[in-house]
Amino acid sequence: MSIEIKLSRFNRIYRPDEILEGKLIARLTSAISYQSIRLTVNGAVNLQVRGGSAGVVESLYGVIKPIPIVKKVVDIRSSGKIGSGITEIPFSVILKDPKEENLEKFYETFHGGNISIQYLITVDVVRGYLHKSLSATTEFIVESEKDNLPQKPVAPETVIFYITQDTQKHALLPELKSGGFRVTGKICTQCSLVDPLVGELTVEKSAIPIQSIDIHLLRVESILIGDRISTESTLMQTTQIADGDVCRGLTLPIYIILPRLLTCPTIFAGPFSIEFKVSIVITFLSDQSKKHKKVADPKAPKSWVAMESVPLELVRTM
């Protein structure tokens, strides 16, 4: 005896001004009576501060009260019966009703480390006090409504970067410092969520052989706690664009597909913000790098690694 929710779209992506449709599928070994079949839509921004990444004061807060976005309760059917076997019951609900006042702006779905923006739909078959209710919950994905999207295509904005021993803020190996290296290129600082992150990179010179070149995609989550802001930067995705020593003067393309649920349009809200960064990481082949192949924090500066970080603004265009 079970029930499940099947939404009308296989990708479960909806916009706030669209109707959320689907059907409840009940698989029963025998007929049951019910008092009501109730549908609940919940959307909220969930915030938390982990003790390992925050100070003593911030860690005392732990999980912060969620910011509600939407809460709707709709009765699909009043009292009745569901026969044995498989029964399909259709439903539909308007996410953003123009006649209703919204609790909060419909932010896009996002699964982060300290910030999670989630939308859930729950269906309950209420059977009364003597019988346990049947319940099913599933997540659906919300993207920005079309009226809020740019009318014209957004051209990617790029920045030119160069990485040398003089641009590094952390200590380098003596042979790297004395021998020197120079890596130049360009990379996007603003791009659409539906487009890849693109750019190019050229190793002009390096006294020490290169072991690998990686592009790190990081999220920067900030939460306002009282009069303080707790900010944490975490690594989401690593893409290797070169393995082994690179030919000098050869232009390497940068082409990275953005992970959907781990990214969203850059947000600057009152109690929280979600930003992104891109780091170009060059690992040099040395005795130190051979001894430390596995490091707990890939973002931590190492004496055999050179890096450059640039901010990345993500926007929704379609």
C-alpha cells in the first residue's frame, strides 16, 4: 500500500507564474476510505552555520529560522474511497497567484553547504484517527519567471589574467620563486547558467615542469547573524584542463558545464547572499607535490601551487 507523486514534466522544472500539474498514483492491495486528499506546496530558504567554518558566536546559532517563500494547502478531493489496484488522481496548483501576496521572492532552487533553497510538494491521504495517513513528498525545481529575464541576450563578460611568482600571496618553493613562471589567459566573469564557462590559457614560461592545470568553481555563501556576517567559500567542482607538462606558448581552451542544482543566479538578499568564484590552479611537479598528493582542503595555498581567483556572476537568460 503506497502512493507516489508524478509531476507533468520529467525534469520537474517550473517557473513561478506557471501551473504545477501532476497526478497522485495510489497502489493499494484493498480499497480504503479517506476523509480528504490534501496537497501542500512549501518553498523556503534554509540557513545554517556550521561550527567548523564559523566563529564561536556564530556556531551558537546553528540552524537559523528558515525564510518562507511559499506555502499553499489545497484539498484535491473531499471524503471518498479509493479502490484496490492502481488509481491515478490528477492535481494542479498555481505557484504564484497574482491575487495573493507573496511571502518572499521566488528564488531559484539551490543546494549549497549553508544555504539551501528548496521547493517541495506533499500529498496526504487523510484517513482519520484509526488509520495512518498515506503521504508522499517530492522536490520540484523553480527557475526565474520569464518576465524577469533580460530582453536581450547577455554577452559573456571576460577578464584577462596573468599568473606569475610575483602575483602569489602565499609562500612558494625557492625554485619556483627564483626560476619564475608566467601564465596568461582570459576567462568569463559573467555568464548565463545555460551556457558553458569559457576562456583560454597559455603557459608562456615555467622553470619547473607543470603537473596539472585545474579550474575550480567555488560558491561563496554569506549569512547575516545579528550584526555579523558569516561567510564560507566551498569548492563545488574541479575541471582539469591539462595533465602533465604543457607546451610553452600553446593556447588551451577552457570549457566548463555548470552544475545545475549547485548553481543559481547570483543573489544579494538582505539576510543572505550567494556568490561564485573561479580559480585557475597550476600545480608544479616537484618533490613536495609528490609527497602531498592528497590534501584535505584543495583551496588551501600550497608552496608548489600557483593560483588566481576571479569573481563569477551567474545570470538566467532563458
